[in-house]
Amino acid sequence: MTAPAHTCAPALDAYLRRATWGLPEQRRQELWDELEEHVLTRTDHLLLSGLSPQDALTQALRELGPPAA
């Protein structure tokens, strides 16, 4: 990733915890990794379009939708 600082963003961590809550450990980790990669890739694209890091991450999470979905 080009923006490793995002991996410790509290909003991303909270989203991933909610999205994977209650899943079996192996499936939880698979989904966590997949969602994290998607969000960080989208965040990078939004950064290139001129958004700030925080705004890019917020927008990427918003586009992904509610974590329970």
C-alpha cells in the first residue's frame, strides 16, 4: 500500500471489527483482509484525486456501505 498510515486509522479498525464480528476465526480474518485491501486501494485512488487522507478514508468507508451489510 502506498498509505500505510491508514492501517492504524481508528475508523477503519472499527469498521472492520463490526463487519467481521461473530464470524468463525478463519473466515473473519479472510474477510478482514479483503475489506481492508479494498478500502485502502479505494483510499489511495481518492488521495490521487486530491482528497486529504482523512477525507479519502471516510469516503472509501462510506462507499463500502454499512459494516453489517
